[in-house]
Amino acid sequence: MSIKVTNLSKNYGAQKAVNNISFSVGKGEIVGFLGPNGAGKSTTMKIITGYLAGDSGSAEVCDEKVAAGSLSSKKKIGYLPEANPLYFDMYVREYLEFVAGVHEIPSPKNKIEETIKLVGLTLEANKKIGQLSKGYKQRVGLAAALIHDPEVLILDEPTSGLDPNQIVEIREVIKLLGKNKTVLFSSHILQEVQAICDRVIIINKGNIVADDTLSNLQEGNTSQHIILIKFKETVAISTLQQLTQTTHIEQAADGIFKIHTANAESVRKQLIGLSLNNNLNIVSLQSESNSLEDIFRNLTSPSN
């Protein structure tokens, strides 16, 4: 396994940031690591990279235990932290030359140019880092994480501060890297995780509450169902609010109503009856898979 976390715990005083968690990530996997603020994501990532020591348990990278002061496992990791540390007075190429020197990369010039092109920094490469937008600063951090060609990438909020076009570009970079590297990344942009990952790990209050493929989570998270219905006639939302066993009803685009319920079969029967009683014609009636956002909210709501 490229990443193996076993019974890992970390406390900050009386607060349990990470509570005896275990998971593994294989080579070539791109895994989304999700959770609300304060759930333990960044703490776990810092322990995997050796930036922070756990209180108990262990973390391994490419079959080597991560230990404080050990460089062996760290050489195999590229890390982009949430708070991206950069030297604003250095030029982009100058900074990457510095990082390449830290990693003792022989003849780094070609590698620097290759990495600049990969992350889309070509037009900004002659500027000082302090002159760059937040999005381009983020790209510099990603380039620094990639410069030594690591086997494992740990990316904490890699698309933070990027505009929609830049997000798509970095998404493609991450997907490309995932073909021959292991990628563990966190993001609050759930659509990005859904677009990039086949598997997600969700952590809440220091505990892992889900670790599965996205398709299995969508099929297995049956506490809430979504029904989409469209009528030929114009229907007021108040008419549908007569339905029982619904948790939320909203009107989406093109006159489609989105009904959330824990009992889809009952609501479908009620919709048929409502349409007959009110002389309404149903144009379409279908179920929708739970989105990653729905799954996330169900697993990490304050009541959990």
C-alpha cells in the first residue's frame, strides 16, 4: 500500500482531533478525504507527511513508517498544505530551483520547466510570487509538491482560491497524476471530488464515518431518497406540501420539483393520487441518486 494508517490518534489537550482511525490507499488511487472544518482532515494529513507526530498508532508511506526526523518516507511524498507557505520575494523559477536544490535533484532545469508547464504557470513564470493571484500562488505550491516526482501526493485543498476555469485545469492535472501516483486530497468543493475520485473517505469529529467507492455510498445511503417530478400544468409548491413523509421540497429548473423523503414508495403513491384528484398530467417521475453533498450532510450533520 502507498499509504497505510493504523489506529492513529492525536489529541490537542482535552480535544480528540483524530480518534483511532485506520485506512489505506493503493498506488494509482485518487481518494477524496472529506469532512467539515475541525473534523481532523488536516491533522491526519500532517501526520502522514511527518510534519506532525501522532499520539498513538502509525502511518506508513510506501511501506516505510513515518517518523519524526526521518527523511526516507518524506522523500516519497509531495505535500501541498492548506496554508501554502511561499517566499513572496522570490521569482517563480527561482523558488522552484530552491525547492529542487532541497530535494537534491540533479540538473533540475528541465524538470523545472516540465513542472511549470504541467501546472499551467508558463505565462507567470517570470514574476515574483508575491505578484501572483491567489490561484497562481496555489499552482506554485502544487509545482513545489511535484518537482521531485514523488510517489505519493498529499493535497490539502488544492483548488482553494482558483476560478472555475483554473479548477477544471487543476482537476485534469490531478487526474493525470493519479495514473501513476497515489493521490490523497481534501476539498470543500464536493463537485470536484465527485468529478475526480472513485473513492472517498469521510471523517467527522475525529472518526471515519465512511470509506467506500462513491457508487457504493450512493446506493447504500438510503436514509434519504430524492424524487424528481414534472407536471404538464403549472403547479404551486404549496400543492406538493400536502404530501406526507417528505423532509424537503424545492422547485428546480424547468418546472421540476425535487422531493426529499425517507419513504420514496409512499410519496410516489401519493403523487399519483394527487395528480388524479387535481386533474394533473405527470410528464416525468423518476428517482435521483444521492449526491455526494447529500451523503456528506447526512454523515456529518451536528446531530451525528
